Amino acid sequence: MIVEKVLVTGGCGLIGRHICSGLLKKGYEVIAVDIEESGYNVGKLHYSSVECSPTDKNTIAELFEQNKFDIVIHAACTVDNDMGPIVTEKQMSDSASVDKFIFRYAMTENIKKFVMLSTDQVYQFPKTREPIREDSDLKPISNYAVMKYKSEKAMVSEMQHHKEIIACIARFSPVYTLNFTENLVSKITDPKDGTLFVYGQGQYGFQFSAFITLWTSYCAS
């Protein structure tokens, strides 16, 4: 049995480490690239990692030259989503440069599949509690969303020259942890009556106040 090799950029982050774990369970050989190793997958069969910045093009180029990757999953980003500080123009510029480099390098190395992680923040901000749908209007309003949307378009542009490659853009919802409880609560509070709900996230666009109230109470304890 031939084991396919996967490169996961941002493979030690909150989402990336679980992507790597899932791939390992499916029998893939995984190389994760990130600023630092999280330890989540260390010691698992067919897993290795390389520590480097997303902007370290030399190290990433060496990885492509030394390995024959079948699949690339691009989860790395020069900034986090709305959990952190406002995204600056320089960060947007750096991210665009990194993305274009990885798209070009990966697709000229004859990979079979390419997956890019984006954000559902590229959609227009929901005006109701109706869930976001594939045909919803695209109107990113934050620098982060604008940055990711430009990255999507850059990937599609590069794909025009490599139509034999199967590619996918996965738009994730923001991921919140205990450290960002207040951030989450502010986004799911209805300003009209103070109720809490989950809005516009796929099939979860419905009133969810009972669970959220219990969850936030737990986080505060």
C-alpha cells in the first residue's frame, strides 16, 4: 500500500493539529509546518513537524524539494482571526505574499490535491438569524476577511494554470476557546433584547440561548 504524503501549513495550530490527527488516523504520512510544535501529535506514527515562520520561504521551498507531497493543506496564516488585534496593512501584504508563494510552489510540484482554509467572514454580515448559505452575498468587512478573500482569489487564479489539480476552499467559522469567552458572547448577544443565539453558521442558525448561557457560566467559573 502506497502511503500518500501530506504537507499541512499551520499544522500545529488550534485547527491544524486536529487536521493532522485526522489525516494520521486515515493512514497518511503528515509533515506539519508551524512557528512552534504544539506537542499534540508528537510521537505518532508517520508524523513529523518543522518549525518555521509562514514567511520563511526558504524552509518551505526546501520541504517541497526534499519531499514528494501528494496533498497540501494550507491552514497557516500570518495573523489569527478576530480573536487578536486588528489586522494591519503590513500583515495583509505579508500574508498575500506567503499565500501566492505556497500556491505557486505547491502546484508546480505536481501535487494531486490542494485545500485552503478560509473563513466564513467573507460573507456579508448576517442581518437576521437565517443561516449563511453558499449563495449568500460575499462582502467581507474586516481586514482579516478581506485578506482571506483575496487569498481565495489568488488560489483560483493560480489554479487556472493547473487544472489537473483537485482544489478546495474550506470556509471555517471562527473558533473560540475559554480564553476568548467575552469575544464570543459579544458576537452572539442580540442587542435588542439581550438574548444569546448562534447566528448564520450553517445549520446552526437558531436560538441557542440556554446552552450558551450554561456554557459561558461554566467558562466564568
